[in-house]
Amino acid sequence: MPEALSGPRLGVLGWPVAHSRSPQMHNAALAHLGLEHWRYQRLPVPPELFAETVRGLHGAGFRGANVTMPHKEAALAVAETATDRARAIGAANTLTFNDDGTIHADNTDAPGFLAALPAAPAAGSSALILGAGGSARAVVWALMTAGVEVAVWNRTHERAQQLAGELGAVAVRAAPPADLLVNCTSVGLAEEADSLKDLALDAEYLSRYATVADLVYRSTPTPVLAAAARAGCALVDGAEILVRQGALSLEAWTGLPAPIEVMRDAVRST
Ligand code: NAP
């Protein structure tokens, strides 16, 4: 439907995307900002239809879209312009449709992750990143640009080596102690009996990490965060990271300051 009749449209492209809390978060924010005629919706799109769907969104009244698994690399590829950080990371989670129909790509996962931390990471501090997928790329890049010494562990070691090599981090085969531990794998999304072992972690040694962050979000604490809480670590959960990356996307689309508290309440109310 054209924008003039229905108001600007926004959405999240993924496959699957049913689990996403972005619609409730963004629609609460849009209402709070007085943008009641804007709408944010789920856009389930399989990989083979991603590029043609994205190219049709401007004509259907869309101002912007978030992009989640498995489309983040394709989102960068489909855009005419992109921020330096999206290019450096090699993936985009935020698309903006310009008035002339061209597509601009950004990656707000990286600054959103940094904004979710209790304090900016100190240059020279250390971090261990678990995972070598799209979100790990954004987190490793964010921490490297902050001057953090980053080690990357992944179930498939070759992927850790490739990511670490591209971004200047170090690939490791076992989990070394660090100031910050970040789970960037999908482990913990479902209830799993041995989640920590899947991640080369031992609950007894989690106190070796001052702060533990988990990108996975769900209604109960993830196994990593539950064990980290017992070990007395400071915690950063995936819901807060979702809020922070979403706030930056919303500001890019509307030009207005994002209502962080409203977004946080909407995400945590499920
Ligand atoms: P991805 O590109 O598909 O990467 C998945 C990663 O998980 C890979 O490193 C993979 O290792 C690892 N993995 C999967 N199953 C595993 C298992 N059983 N044991 C050990 N490792 C396993 O996914 P992504 O885009 O990086 O996203 C990862 C998670 O972060 C997802 O749950 C996503 O929802 C979440 N996320 C949250 C936010 C937020 O705002 N909170 C933002 C982005 C992503 P291999 O290489 O060995 O396969």
C-alpha cells in the first residue's frame, strides 16, 4: 500500500522470523513518538526471494527494514550504499529506502552491543567471543575498534580462524580467561542439557570473566547467563542488545531520539 494512504512501513526480514520481538518493540516506540500511522511488521522471506523482495519494499511504502538470520550478508550485497562499519563487518542489519528508491545499508549490531555494556570497554582489556557467525563478526569488529584484545572460539575452528584473520583477532581452541565473555552462538535458544559444554565452558571457571554477555534472548535466563549469575559475573542479556541495536535503527529511519525505556519495557513484557 502506498505510504501516503497508510503511513510509512517498517519491518524485519528473516527466515524464520516468528520469534522476533522487534515488531512489539518498534510499534511501542512509534506510538510513544506520536507516529501512530507508521507500522512495523514481520517479513518472513526465504533466501531465494530476499533480493527481489527487498527491491520491491520501497514501492510498497517501506521506509526501512531490519534484517536478521540468515540474510545479513545478502542485505549488504543488495544495497547501493553502505556505512564503513557495515562493509568492514561484511553484514548489515538495517536497510533504509531513500526517496529515489536506492537502498542504504548499516550495521547497528556493533554499536548496539557496545551501548548495552555496563561501561565502555577499556582499550587493552580482553574479551573472549564464542561463535564465528554474523553476530560474532559485528561484536568482534566493535571490540577491536575499541582497542580490546579479542580471542575467538568456535565449534568449527576453521571459521574462527577465518574471522579472526580478517578482523585482526586471535582464534583459540580452548576458552582463556578474559575481562568480557560474549556468547554469539545460537546455543541457548532452545533448552539444551549441556549448553556450557557445547561452548567449551565450565561453570566452575565462569568467575574468570568479570562481565558475561549473551546475544541469545528468551523469556527465561539462558544457560550461559544463569551460570554466570551463579558465578557472580556482571550480566548483559540479549534483550538489552536487541533494544540498543533497534534504537539506533529507529533513529536512522525517523530522525527522532529513540525511547529506550519504552522499547525495553515492550521487549521484556513477553
Ligand atoms: P549464525 O551466523 O547462524 O552463527 C551461528 C553460530 O552458532 C556459529 O558460530 C555456530 O558454530 C554456532 N553454533 C550453532 N549451533 C551450535 C552448537 N550446537 N554448538 C556450538 N556452536 C553452535 O547466527 P548469528 O546471526 O551470529 O546469531 C547467533 C545468535 O545471536 C542467534 O541466536 C541470534 O538470534 C542471536 N542474535 C541476537 C541479537 C540481539 O540483538 N540480541 C543480534 C544478533 C543475533 P559453527 O560455525 O560451528 O556452525
